[in-house]
Amino acid sequence: MADLLRKPFGTHGKVHEITPASAGWRYVGFSLYRLREGESVSEATGDREVILVMVEGKAAITGAGQDWGVLGDRMDVFEKTPPHCLYLPNGSDWTATAVTASTVAVCSAPGKGGHAARRIGPDGITLTERGKGVNTRYINNIAMENEDYADSLLVTEVFTPNGHWSSYPSHRHDEEDFPRITYLEETYYHRLNPGNGFGIQRVYTDDRQLDETMAVSDGDVVLVPRGHHPCGAPYGFEMYYLNVMAGPLRKWRFVPAPEVEWIMKRDA
């Protein structure tokens, strides 16, 4: 069985740490801190660029030689308000001190020194509807390819209503054949509302050499090294996920699974 479902290894401090080495791939890194008021965390970016996402709470952040003040105003991720984020290039460092209890995501990928440190959001991030029917979900694009904010990173938030599907119709981005498709590794950081619920995520390839279906709990991370990766929220439970993608080209191009291609054509 592939090791795609990663449970938090604690409830406080650093609770996730996914590196290219631990994931068995080349590009995407993802860490998550859950901080109590007054606690601080510091890291150096090394050869990687980083986008800090204030998932919940407020924190005073310094980074890349600048004081960015207090970032964050969303106390509960399911408020769906735009997040406060900070881009930091490779070769820099940062410190976050929690002003309130905070959840801070650290999204990383190889840096090339092509972008300066900058705030991202909440201005310029608008909750956008995508999909039709029970495939409707709502997107906060943080740093997708239309925003020239990063060298490698693609980052977005998705809110899936209860009873709906997301990352659907099933699609993959696991080949480098631009403009038809790009190779992008991906992580999903899942949250559920209420928090005692569950969601479903499947990761599968066309030949079914990889075919895993996982029940995800509040706070879990799913790795998508290749293949299609739809997820669903059962009736009664709302789903959030934070996506981090990266690959050799900062473009998001995908192809649908053969069994759902007709849906994409119909809904185009």
C-alpha cells in the first residue's frame, strides 16, 4: 500500500513535516505548525522558496530582513475569508510569533532567486465558485500561475460544501508534455467541519498500478505523486483543503481520466 495518507504527529508545535525525501519525490515540501499564543518558530529557507499561509489565527512575522507586522485575521478556516500569506525566497529566514492561537502552513519548493519577499493577500484574493451541481466548490487562489509571485510554487485553498465532490472530474498532472500536461507533485492539507467528520480521497492511475482510497480526518495530509485525485465531502461535513503544487514548470495543465472526460466536455 502506498504511504499517501499522513496523519499529524502531534497536536501542538510542528505537526506535519513532508519533504521531498520523505515523500519520495523532487519538488514539494509542506509543514504545519499549531502554535499557542506567545509561542515562536523560526526557520531558514535554504535552497527553497516558501509561502507561509496563515490558515487560522494571527502571528507577528519577520522574514527576509523585514518586519511584516501581524498577519492573519481568520480565526476559523471555515470563515472562508481570504488568507494572509507571505512569500519568502530561497536564502532567507523567518520567524513567526503567535499573537493568538495560530495554524501556520509552510509551503515550499525549489527556489531560483527570481522573486523578492512580498505579502500575498488578503487583498487580491477573491472566493471564486467553480464547477456545477454537486461538483460546485469555492476557491481562494493564493499563488497560481496567473500570479507571478513565485519561482516554482502553486498554492490554493478550496472549500467543498457538504455532499459535494472536489478535484473532480478526476484529472492528473504527472507528465511533462507542455502544453498538453505538466508534471506537478501535490499535497492536500484537509480540514473538516465539524471536526469529527471525515472525507474521502482517491489517488489512482489509469493502469491502476496505483489505486488508493483514503478516509481523511480533520488535519490529515494526502500526497499525490501521480495519477488522478478526486475527493468528496459526505453529507453533513464541509471540507477544506490547502493545495501545494510544484514541478519543473510553473504551469498547471492536466488531462482528465478517460471515464470522466465526457463530463468535462459537457460542462465546458
